[in-house]
Amino acid sequence: MTTTDTTAYGATLLRLTSGALFLAHGLLKVNVFTIAGTVGFFESLGLPGFLAYLTIAAELIGGLALIAGVAVRLVSLALIPVLLGATWVHAGNGWLFSGEGGGWEFPLFWTVAQIAIALFGAGAFALRIPAIERRLGQFA
């Protein structure tokens, strides 16, 4: 049986783990692949290099916002295009993400997780900033 309390904790767990993964992926692009390497990879796909900067920023800022619980619904919706882009990038590598080049099942699942976070909201233990909540209304 689901109760309001357990749903809030489930939403929190999903929000925190998703935020941590976004933060890890953003840091991977900065510290391991390097920003220049990430820009080069995007360009090798035929994408404009500036999208690499936007992706890194989205992953780092979005990950921190999810972890803190700030504007969670809006942030999770804003991260969906990043994940759909990752799904597109990995689409030619097959289903499993453990395959060479990574498959598309993980970014697609993560997209669905962001939709769930947008529907659930922040859950418990979220940082509440009244000025942001007033401006964003139901998207906070």
C-alpha cells in the first residue's frame, strides 16, 4: 500500500540518485574527457560545439538543483532534451549500455525517470526557496 509518506521518500530517493548521476556525468565531461574533448566529440557527431557547453552546464547545474531539491519539476523537464540527445548518440550502439560505445537503454530509462520526477515533485527533504516557488508555481 502506498502512503503519502512513503511516496515522498521514494520521490526523494529518485531525485537524489538522478541528481548525483547528472553531477557525475557533468564532472566526467570536465575532468576526464575534458571540455575541449567533449566539444570535439559533439562536433564529430555533426553537432555544434556550443551544445557541449550547454550539456555540461545542464548536467552540473541540473544535478546540483535536483540534489538540493530546488525547482525540481522544471529542472527535470529541462534535462529531458539532454537525455534524448544522449539516447540519439547511443542509438546506433545497440540496446545494452554495457556494449561498446554504450547502448540506448540507460539514457532512455533516465528520460522516463525525469518524467517521473517531474510528476512526483521534490519529495521530502527538499530545499524550499519561497521566492522561487512563488515564481514557478506548480513547476517548483
